[in-house]
Amino acid sequence: MGDSCEKKKKKNKTEWKNPKKYKPEEEQPKNPTNGSNANSTAKRKRKEVAIFGNYRNYYGYRIGKDLEEDPRLKVMKKEWFQGKDCLDIGCNSGVITIQIAQKFSCNSILGIDIDGDRVEDAKWTLRKFVRTSKKKSATDKSTAGEEGNQPDNLVTKSQSESSRCDSECSTTSAGRDLFDMVSFEKGNFVRNWSSPANKLYHTIVCLSVTKWIHLNWGDDGLITLFSKVWKLLQPGGVFIVEPQPWTSYSKNRLVSEAATENYQNIEIGPGDFQEILLDKIGFRRVEHINPSLSKGKAGFNRPILAFWK
Ligand SMILES: C[S@@+](CC[C@H](N)C(=O)[O-])C[C@H]1O[C@@H](n2cnc3c(N)ncnc32)[C@H](O)[C@@H]1O
């Protein structure tokens, strides 16, 4: 009994820590287009393969169609964002970027993504978000009387929320216009992206992106990510990262030849990230945020870590 419990614990640790020891039984050939895998690879190619995790409609299946609040926001703290200049690396279609801006009233937040289509989606999401809020505001004004309750959840509780908007509901609780606060830009963070006018940020967010950078650019890409984040942060700034577990890498290792090759050679596991960020990159301290989020929602029970420069 005790023994099997011990084994389970070790396996969990291994899943996070030691990529080399946790390879699946059958290793795939380096070039998946050759040999007996050719047919299945051809089929995969016909489907849209999100080699960077640049899924279309990512939030459609993660959150729901109606732009409910992302559950990860529930564990994030206002002081990380309020009045701050923020950067969201790998913003996809911008839902969490916009929700952070609205819920916590950032001074500014820039979402960047390697995929130009996702950046266009994000701009569209922002317009839709503002439109929807305005409509709700108008509806509320015609029906509301003495609304007193003002919850923090700006999307799921949008009926109550919209009543706190002034004339236009593209504003946040701080009265700022979302269009002035939120922007999106295409860029590969680990290769060619540089911050506009060498701006530094108070807060940098990187949620469910490390695996994709790791698979596409290997251990070097990951270290570039961490050191670039460090350089872009103001002293005292915070880096919020949600790494995917090592076990989830194997599912995506065939998305491209580069990913297949990098997967074979990765030596740093997600369980090593904390040590690297503290001991090698130079962050002062870390806080583990225990999401205790609904297990029903795919991917929402991953640990989130906050590192202070
Ligand atoms: C799985 S999605 C996560 C979206 C969002 N951060 C979240 O957690 O809701 C990963 C996103 O990272 C982007 N991405 C991957 N590599 C990137 C890179 N090197 N630079 C910028 N964006 C990248 C992908 O295009 C994709 O939209």
C-alpha cells in the first residue's frame, strides 16, 4: 500500500522534472514524413495543425461561447495589474488579455502572438467585447432601478457589471476606455519581437505557452523566453507563468519536424523552471498560486507561478 503510494508520488515528480526519463515507449522517427508514418502524417497535414498552440477558437472549448470569465482570473491578484503596464505573451484570440484589463484596470496591456490570424482574432474579440458590454449596459439602463451590488467578475456577471459603466461600457471600473488600454501585435517573442520604444513592464503574463516555445525552439528557446522576460520587467515586476506539464508534451511532439527533434533533445523539464528562474535568471522569489479550479474544465487545474524580479 505504502509502496504504491510512494511510486505514484515519484511518477508525478518525474512527469514534471525529468523529460529524458519520461519518454513514451515508442519513440518516433525524427522525420515524420518518411517511412511508415507517411500516411498518417499526410492526414494530419490536411487538418489544420496548430504547431505553435495557435488554435483557432481556443477559448470556445476552454471557456464557453459567451465569453465567460476565464477561471484563471479568479486566482490572480489585483495588485499585479491595477494601474500597471502589462504584457501578455501568446495572447491567442485575446480573451484573457481583455479580461485582465477589464477586471483589474491595467494602465495598459499588450498581447502578442506569433500567429497574425490570432492577432486579428484578438482585435475582433476586443471590438465584440466592447459591443456586447454596450448592449448589456443599454439593456440594464432601461430595466435597472436601484442596482447596488458591484461584483468584480466583469464578464460572467455582466448584468450587474454593466450597470457600473458610465455612458459607454467600453470603459472599465476605473473609467478608462478598453480601446486605449488594450492592444495586440504580431511577434515571435523568442526571435524577432522587441518591445515598442524599449518599454519595460510591471507585469508579464505567459499562460500555456512554455510548451510551445519549448517544442519549437528547444531548451535554448525556453531560456531565451525566461531571460528576455527578466530584461523586459521593471525592478519589482512580476512574471506570471502557467507551464504545461511534461506529460502533455508527448501529445504534441509530432506537430512539426522541429518539434519532434526538439522533443528528443529537451533536457529541462517544467519541474526545473522554478530553479532556473530563481537561481539562474535571477528572480528574487516565487509564489505558487493554487488554482483549486474546477477539474471539469480542460487544462484549468495547472499550477500558476508568480516570480518577482
Ligand atoms: C495554447 S495558446 C495559450 C493562449 C493564452 N495564453 C491562454 O492561456 O489562454 C498558446 C499561444 O501562444 C502563441 N505562441 C506560441 N509561441 C509563441 C511565440 N514564440 N511568440 C508569441 N506567441 C507564441 C500561440 O500562437 C498561441 O496562440
